[in-house]
Amino acid sequence: MASLIIFILFSFYEKRNLSAAYLNALFFLIAGLLVACGSGKGEQENDKVEQQVKTVQIEKPIVEDSIAKTSISWIDSTFKDIGVVRGKDSALITYKFKNTGDKPLIIQAIKSSCGCTVVDSLKEPVLPGKESLIKVKFYAADQAVATHEKHVYVITNTKPHHGTTLSFKVEVKE
């Protein structure tokens, strides 16, 4: 706010050819008002808000560390070569995994690298010791006749890494 006021004062100085003495007097008058208005109850409330923000920032890592983490094992490969898919056809790719930890496994997000790849995301947590599938459907329509490699990014509550990249290779033919 103070820098805005200083900018305005200098703009007046240049446009109106005010003397330096007049500009200095205005500057000190406004600076005095800012200091006087800044002290009091409002400043105390700002200090309380700043203290609350500092408290939240300090406590946040503790909360993140206490989130239930688990582990995942991919039963088959995270890379698949699905072969040839004709131009207007589609292919279903499945990735099988197991929750090898002692906490429920939660799929937090699944994103594909291309609009031609659609992921059937899991709605329910996978309990410890249980297996599940991630289903990916590849649509060859509007894809160039060529060999493609597509990726699906899976974000989970696993340790030591939160993410896994699932990939597949497909050859699109007419």
C-alpha cells in the first residue's frame, strides 16, 4: 500500500511540476498517517492471524506423516505390449496388483497421457492382502497408423513412492 502511495506522489510530482519540498511534506504526512493507522487493534488482530498461520504451517507436516501408508506389488508387469489394434477398434488392458501392506490401499488419482486412453478408476480402498485390477481402454480411432506408447499415472497412499507409471505399447493399423 505504501509503495502505491509513493508511486502516486511521484506521478503528481512529474505531471504537476510540484517542488521537492512540497513532495517531501506530502510524503512525511502520508507516512505518518500510515504508521498511526497501522498501530492499534487491527495490528494486534494481524499478529494473531500471522501466529495462527505459523501454527498451521508447523503442524501440517505432522498431519501428513501420520497418514496411513501401505505398499503395493504389481502382479504382472507395469508395461504391456498389446500388439495390433485396427483403426476403429479398441483394446482393454488390465494391470493386476496386490496390497502388500497392513493398511487399506487408496487410489488417489489415475491420469492418462492421452485422450485416447480411458481409465476405469477404483472407487473403494483395497484391503490388506487383497488383489484388484486397474482397467485401461485404448481407442484406436483418430490415432495415426504407427506404433504408440501410452502411459497411465497412478497416485496411491504407498511408501516409499506415491506414484507408479503404467505403460503399454500398441501398433495401430488400418
